[in-house]
Amino acid sequence: MSPLLSLLIAFTYNPPGQLESGTEGRVDQHIYVPSMRYPIENAPSFPNSQVYRPGGMHGPGGGQCSATNYQYPWSDNFCEPRRWEMPLCPGGTGHQGQDIRPADCQDKVHWAVAAESGTITSIGSYSVYLVAEDGTRHRYLHLDPTSIAVRRGQEVTRGARIGLVSNAYFDADGNPVPTTIHLHYDIHQYVAQLQQAVYVPPYLSLVRSYQELLGQPGVSCEDLPLEGGVVDDTSPCFQRWGPVQYWRAVQGQGVGTGFMWTNAFISDEPSNWARWNLQLAGAGRFRVEVNLVEGYNRSRRVPYRLRHGGQETDVILDQSTASGWRALGTFDFQAGDDQWISVYDNTGEEGGDLHITVDAIRLTPAAPTQPSADAGVTPSVDAGNQSPADAGQPPSADAGASSQPDAGPAVPAVDAGEAPVVPDKDEPIGCGCAGSGPLEFFTLLTLIGLRRRRR
Ligand SMILES: [Zn+2]
């Protein structure tokens, strides 16, 4: 058995929101950066509390190098008691990210690496800020200052070395503050419901990227069985692209825990788009449906593209005519992956508030075609409202290492600007993305010459 495989088999993690402090964490199944790379170069690695474990202020006896600190399972410590203002934490304050121990207790040996491609926007005495194209900001704290391998303004690619994990920590006067050898890692991202960028839970993004690091990309996107099933927008088989501020999430409606929506606009290329990856247990002919939510299905010509059985088929759906399960058609699929259903926002429609529901897709077995019949493409566009949501099978299919097609035009990054050199500080964010209404936003885009009708 390969060393990585044994690590993968051993890997376990406590659920999100279960804190070692015993206080209430954030129970959140959403993966905020599904495509990220694990921020430490090599496995194993052990995210857990630096405070409530051996070597920590409120820990039991023993030093930080105690073996129990370097064992699975992982533990979430987002929202662990701290004074930082944290809109997503149950008590409104808490720890802003996840503390991560590297493979062992050695100082200045283990590399922290870029979670996404992006720009280094700030380097402080013990901090590095990396902002991805969609405005998501990744922050690295406590790296050894002499090891920093990037400079401010530098473009880095996913996985690039940033600095060595250490225990660098200074107060506002520049005096050293003791801490353990660990990487504090956090994610700052625009959250539509809050109309601002905030610290979001990194835990499940770390779980997923760690599984990939261990050699199983999309490990939890499973085979869709021959009897078909549902793939929801919370499934690891689901991926979305485009500026995060144009993705809205609604809880409590749609299939599963909620759904997402975005708005239609006019462009040759999509900006916000999503994909349900499919990996089928066997070949078969399936009716394909998408679930639409009343009030969020206003676009009249939503482009879908299906890749099935080695070919691609485009389907235009008028979402506005009915909600619930709506058919895209019946298609032949082969066994295995490299099959998907994608939805795009560049409908070409004029007007505002042209919402596009992005929720779940459903495959239902259909009668096989006659041998000589069509190749399986029956884009019976809009077969009308289908039978109500029998939730069907749990999600499925393997995303694999799917390539990332163009994510549309770049949008000005939500940049933190200068990072004050203050311990673990929640500095004010110069977020240019919130507050302006659609009209102002449209005007701004017009001024800067982008032909985007939004939102
Ligand atoms: Zn921390």
C-alpha cells in the first residue's frame, strides 16, 4: 500500500461546528472554495485547536509537540472563542479561520502554499494575503518571516510556495507573542446574504482539498446508480464558477437544504455558470430534469449544455413557464465520468431581475432507444412540469479532475488593501463590492466598458 493511500484510509475528521472549546461552532456543510488546494504542501497535516490542546493556553498538560496534537481526527476551530467580530459565528465573535499543524512539530520545515492562483496583496511581519480572481482572499499567519517566498503584487499559481510554517507572532508594538508552530489559515469571501465580504468557514474546503492532496480528487462525488438519482447543488459533484457576489444562496427551498441563483445577462461568454458532474455506474438512457424554484425562474432562455456518451448537446430552457422538475430531454449516457450538465448565465436577454435557478438535477431511467434510432439526442426542450420532487437517490458521480473552462471576464478583486501588522486582526476590508444598488453598479460597469447587464 502506498504511503499516501494509508494516510487517506486513516484520515478522519470531526464534523464542522464541533469545537474543542466546548462552545458553539458554525455547523455549515457548504464548501466555500471547492477547487482550492490544501494550503500546506505535504500530508499529513492536522487542523485542530492551538488553545485547547497540549501546549495551548487552555489545554491539558504537555507541550505542543505532544503526539495527540499530530493525530486524526481533525477538529474545526472556526468560531472558537476570540474577540474578533464574526457575523457567521453563532455568538457574533470568534476565531476567524482554521489553525493547522503540519506533519510534525519541526519549525521552519513545512511549506505553506497557494490555495488558489491569484495575487499577493499584502505581506506583514507574520502575514501573507492572497486574493484569487473572484475576490476570495486567503490569509496565512505565523509563517517564518525570513522564509517568505513571494512579494507584494506577485501573481502566484495554485500550489506555489509561500513561506515556512512557524510560530511568528507579534503584538502591535512589534514585540514577540508566544504561539505554537502552526499555520493560521482563513478565507474571506463575499456573502450575498450579508451584502459584504466576511470570514467564512474554511473547514470543509480544507477537508476536500486534503482528500485531493491524498490522491482522491472528488473522493466524495460518487457513482450515480443505474436506477438514476438526484445531484444537488450541495453535492461534491457540483461545481460553480464566476464572481461569488453574483451567486446567491437561498436556504430552506429547493431540493435539499437550499438552492442558488444568478441573473441572466448579455455576453458572448458566460460569467457565472455551474456544472453537475456525472459518473454513472453503467451505461443507460435517462430522462434529465432540473429543479426550478418559484420566483427564481424568470429567465426565458437559459442555456444548458449536456455532455453524455461522448457528445455534447445544447438545450435552451424557458425557466419562467413553470417551477419544479423540468425536463431537458432524454439522453444516452455511457458508464464512467467525463459527463456533465452545465448551465450558463449569458442568455442574451435584455432586462433586469432575470433570475436563473441553479439547484438540483435528476436522472430517471428511460426506455432504451432502438439500435438504429437517433444517437440519443432528443432535446425535447421544456417538456413541461414533471412529477413533483421525489428526492430520488442521493447524489453521485465523480467530478474527477475536471478542467476549469473560462470563468468569464475578470472582476475587480475584493482586496483587503494594506494589512495592518496586528495579531490575528480583523482589519477593515476595502470591499468595493457591497452597498451599491443595481443601478449604480450598472453605471459603473458601463463606465469601465464592460458590457454586462446585471444584477
Ligand atoms: Zn488562528
